[in-house]
Amino acid sequence: MDLVYFRTFREVARRQSFTRAAEHLGYAQSSVTVQIQKLEREYGVPLFERYGRKLRLTPPGEALLKLASQMLELYDQSKERIASEVSGTLTVGTIDSLAAYYVPPYLQQLRRQFPALSVQLSTESEASLLAKIKDGDCDIGLTLDRSPADPQLICMPLRREPLVLVAAPEHPLTRQPAPVTLEHLHGSELIVTEQSCIYRSLFEKLLRERRIAYRLVFELASLEAIKQCVRSGLGIALLPGIVVQNELTQGTLAAIPLAANDDLHIELQLVLHPGKWLSQPLDSFVALLKQRSAPA
């Protein structure tokens, strides 16, 4: 049986749609339908079933998907080991802050090492990112968390990332003569990221535990929008140091100097599936991250 049928089958299963799978693969929808029908005839069982407009795998389809994924993985390994030029696709999943301020230089160096390599960078919530790594839809993930992001995955700490409380330069807390404690934030107006953001959850939990009252004035998905609102004096925000490094250097934002016992930080983590085969580009990418991610 042609392996292309298995690739088509895997794509339909991932996208839960013949139409979307055909668009991604560059096939006519009729071609996708024919390939799936040939597989079903070969195995003598239906592989998909419809519930209204939804398409899902049958139990035999789920079993075949696991085996087909293993076969395709082995085939890709064989091609890379035999071929003289490394090519293919590396899928990197991460969160917005790392995609914008951390990952690009590493991808640039990786592309210089492997010019024929196609790299896909996708941004996700942490929960979605971990699910995609488990399902094999992402080769590698980069995230921020306080403890191992998921005990079922390999979560490798790369460096300690400080969380910085920032405000407009003229904000009273930036001129506090003594180090600021969290209690000084009582009644503050906060500008925050989305609810799924791990460092937002960490900060709000800490404030609640210390019984510190605060008011959320803006909840924004865009980090640039958050920084602009802070610059305009609309509130204060807690962000990773890498996100605000340039603004702090230029003086357009100011750090609120927290006391040592109120120091906030998080870990930058590399996340892999424990069964993931490390292709040459993936292995090189992991090595780059480990070599250049010195402690902050």
C-alpha cells in the first residue's frame, strides 16, 4: 500500500475534515475520498463516522492512526538517515511572548545550518501547546511555567526568567525610596494578559493569598498593547523580563523594584514528547537552546 494513503488518512484524522485535509495536502477532495475508501476496503472496516457535520475516527480508525503514525515516523527517519541533505519540516510550538522575543534568533541559526529545512512556528496557549506535543502535532515546545509543565512530557528547564512589574516612569511606585513589597500594590490597577497565561495566574494567586486588593482595568491578548497601555499610565503590568528589556533600557517603561522576598520568576522550559525521535535538525535545535540559554 502506498504510504501516501496513510499520510492522507492521518491528515483527515488531524483536521477532522476531508475538505480541510485536501486543502492542506493540495489534493482534490475527491482524491482524498478515494484514498480513504481504498484504505477502508483494504482493512475491511470503516475508519471514520459522521455525527451531523462532525467527522471522527471509529475505534478501528483510532488503532490504525497510531500504527500509521509510527510507520510514517519510521519512514521519515529512514529518509533522513539515507539522504545526503537534511530537509523536511520542523514544527515549533510556543507562547506569544517567547515567539516574539526569544525564539527567532534560534530559528535563524537553525536555518543557516539546514537551508533545506522548513520551519513552522505556531503560537498557542500552554494547554493547547502541551496537547499538540502529546498528539505529535508539534515536534518541540517552549513555554514558561513555575514547575514542570506536564509530568507526562519531558520538561527541561533552560533558564530562570524574571518577571518584572512595570509602570510608566512617572508612576509613584517607581520612585519608592525603599524596595516595594506586594502590600504596596493594594488598590493598584492592573493590565493583564489572557486568563490562560501562566504568569498572570501566578501573580493573581499570590495577591489573593496576601489579601491584596487590586482592580483589573484591561485584559489584552497583545503584549505590545499591554506595554503601550502601561506607557500611557493606564495601569501596571507583570511581564517576563525579555518582553520589556528594550523599553527598560530606553526608559519608556520603569521597573517597580520589588523587595527580595517578593521576587517573582518563572522557568523557561523546553518540552518534548518522551517518545519523540530526535531528527538531526531537532537535535541541533535542542542543542542550540541548551547552549545559549544561560541563566538570566
